Amino acid sequence: MEQYEREFLEAVAANLAASIASGMRSTTDEDLFEDETTLTAAGRMWARGYLTGRLSIVRSGTTGNPNLSADDLEAVAALIDQNESDIAAQLYG
């Protein structure tokens, strides 16, 4: 993953917890969070998919190729893990 891609995803994860939670509300909230700091497995997967989609869009626009590597997906998972409590708090509230 390029540095600008990582910085973009970090900004999305850190600053758009409310936006991510808003998109998650299209499903049943109880299925996505356990409490105000913890997402369920389904909630983590939904949030990872959200960031994965954002990364694919950025990569496609800059390189013409939206493909992601296993390392890219691991980085996305780590970012969601770091921001899980913020996203869960938005869903809980």
C-alpha cells in the first residue's frame, strides 16, 4: 500500500466514524455492535468492507487497477481494529 493510500484510509477511519456508522444502520444495529466500544464480527466485517471499497476506488483512480493485496486487506483490518470503539460508539448512541 502506498503512503498516500494509508494516510487516506487513516483519515477516513479516524474522521468518518459517524459516516461509517450511518451506513451500517441500513442493517439491524444489534447485529453490528455488542456495546458502546465493541463491534460484532459482522460489524467489523462491514466496516472493513467499507474501507476496502474506499481503497479500491482510490487505487483505481490513481493507477487504473483496483486490485488489492492480502497486505492491503490486513492493513484495512488493523485500521478498523484501531477505530472500532469510535464506530461502535456512533452506532450505540
